[in-house]
Amino acid sequence: MRLLTRLSLLIPATILAVGGVAFGSGFSIFEQGAKATAMGGAFVATADDPSAIFYNVAGIAQQRHLSFISGATIINFSNDFTGDQDDPFTVGISGANYKRHTFTPPNAYLVVPIGENLTFGLGAFSAFGLRTNWQDDFPGRFISRDANVKTLSVEPAIAWQTSDGRFALGAGAEYRRAKISLNRNNGALNPFTQNFADVANVYLASDWENNWGWNVGLLFKPSPTWRFGASYRTDQTIDFKGKAKFTQILTGNAQFDAAVRAGLPANQGISTSIDFPAIASIGVATTLIPNWDVEFDVTHTTWSRFKNLDIAFDSTPALNLHRPQNWENTNSFRLGTNHPVTPNWDVRLGVVYDENPQPTEGVGPLLPDSDREGVSFGVGYHKGPWIIDATEFVLHFKDRSTGGINSDHFNGTYKTDANLISVNFGYKF
């Protein structure tokens, strides 16, 4: 009887320990157009293709042809974890990897000029997303085995420019849909063998939910050699409802399994919210160097909106969670160039330094985030009405140690690298 009581308490406690990281994290995907990605994302003052709907909506005003582009960014991560030699739980862990996946967030944009000064645009993109899916035997599976955040946005937009083309304003309304899920194991000490065993799997999944936001942008060209741009995409809060499913993992010990079964919570509904950040960018571009277009941008993201996480369980209020997160606002710094080498071919280069929002105690298997540095190279082909842009973007995450203060008591160092390939195909009518 005492064993059953201990397990009844243990299983809810471990669910609470993981709930915060399960639903709390968003991951910004800034690569929403192959040309912009080739320039390191420094595009707010250029914004001269239909992906301006994402980067700076004012830029569609300068596009005076009916045009369409679509494509995707293919993202591959490598990630491993090395345990902290001073942590009794993770010491000796080396090179623990997660399952490799290829993520392909799509994008598509349509630009329709109206008269001499107005332009209508319609875009679809995935500006946020995350998946971390570790190997089945990863010791951190009791925190997270597989976390998945998906979003899809659709944005109608309109922009206006002065007759001389020197100044433009734009605005859009963003409809965002999102879905989140977490798969993780629970563990308990088997008193009959004195071994720690996987005793249950917990799967939390939301329905697709949605909300509306907006964005604005401006573009100013004081001279033929200088351009200035600014854009702002508002924050959003999306409320989620979903299901919590608890599945027992049998250990083969009948008495122990019976005690675990008695302590499992019932499957039930859950609810939570995600506070997505606002994104503000400013940029300056110049053609002072003949035949080179150079741009520098700064992007500010308000991750500090994510201060706390609250999760409510419909049938078992004892599982309800209030957990501080205390993320910080971040800045990214982007430098990009576009160099026409022939009438039909352009070459592009970019570099980026992007700060991460996570305090050290929050770094864990769900999102081992860190400051990152990236280098991009791309080419653009345009002949007649046809446009093809392709980019290779290598992103290195600085090694991130938990410093022995991880809030889930899972300490060590994460090493992450990413490779992104962006492709867009377009047509100007």
C-alpha cells in the first residue's frame, strides 16, 4: 500500500516537472524567402521580391508587376549532449543524439499592383516552429522525447508608395494557426530490483488553434544609392486546448506494474497558452560600391513576453502548473550583399549573429538553445518572366552548458549545428 501511494505521488510530480518546457517554447524561423536568406536575412531595406510580405510589407509597393513565388526551406539539425561530470545523473553520458528529421517550412507569395501607387499582396509562411526528437534511450527522455510546435500563417497585405517611389508604407493582417505536442516517459524506482525503470509514457497534444495579428512597414529612398527600411510584426497569444494521454510501460514485475497502474492519472483534457513575440527590424542598404548591393539589419524579438507557463488539467487539478520561464528579449545582427555577375545571374552572401532568449536554468532537452552564428551563400537566376533563387545557409550554435543549474536537474553541454537549403521559384506576368 505504501508503494502504491508513493507511485501515485511520483507520477503527477514528474508530469509537472516537464510541463513547463513542453509547452513554453517557441522557435523563430526567419528564413521565409531564398533571396533574403542568401543575404543573411538582411532584407528589410531591400524587400524587392514578393517575400517582402514577411520581411517588410512596404516593399511590395515598389513591385509593379503581377508576380508569384513559392518554395521552402529544408532544415536539418545535428545535436548531441554530453553529461556534466559533477552531476550524478548525467555523468558519463557522451554524444547522446536525437533522431534526425528534415523540416520543410513552406512559403508562397503573390503580388498584384493596383493602379500607379497601390499594391495588394497575399502570403503564406511558417514563422515559428520547433522539433526536438531524441533517441529512445536518451537519458533525458523523462524530460522530453519528442516536442513539436507547428505554425502556419496566411497574410493579406496592401502597400502604397509615392509617385516618385521614394517613400512607401504597407500593412498586413496575419492569421496564424498553431499546434503543439510533447511525448515523454515517466520513470520510477522499482523497489523489487532497485533499478530505475520507464513506467509510463505521457503524450500531450493540442488541437489546431488560431489568432489574428498585424504587421506594418515603411521604406524610404532618400537618394539613388541609399535605402532605409523598418518593419514591425505584432505579438500574438494563442490559447490551446488538447488532450493528455497516459500509457503504462510494463516492466514485467506484476506487483510493481499493478502499483504503477493504480497511480496513473486518467486521460483528460488540458489547456494552456503560448505568447508569441513581436518582431521589429530596421535596416539600411547602399549601392555605394559599384555593382554591389549591401545591407545591414538589426532585428529585435520580444521573447520577454514569455514570463510564465500555466497549464490546466481538466480532471486532475493537482497537476495544474504555474512555472516561471523568464525569457529575455533578443537582437540579431545581419549583413548581406547581392552582386549581379551577368544580366541573368546574381550572387549573394550573408552573415548573421543571433542571440538566444533562454536563461541558463531553462536549457534542456526540449530546446537547448544558444547564441548562433551563420554564413549564407546563394544564387539567383532571372530570365524573362522566370525567377529561381537558391541558398545554402550554415548555422552554428555556440556550445551551451547548463552550468549545473538546470531547473530539471539534468546538467551537461549541448552542441548543435544546422544546415538550411532554401529554394524559391517565381514568375512575373
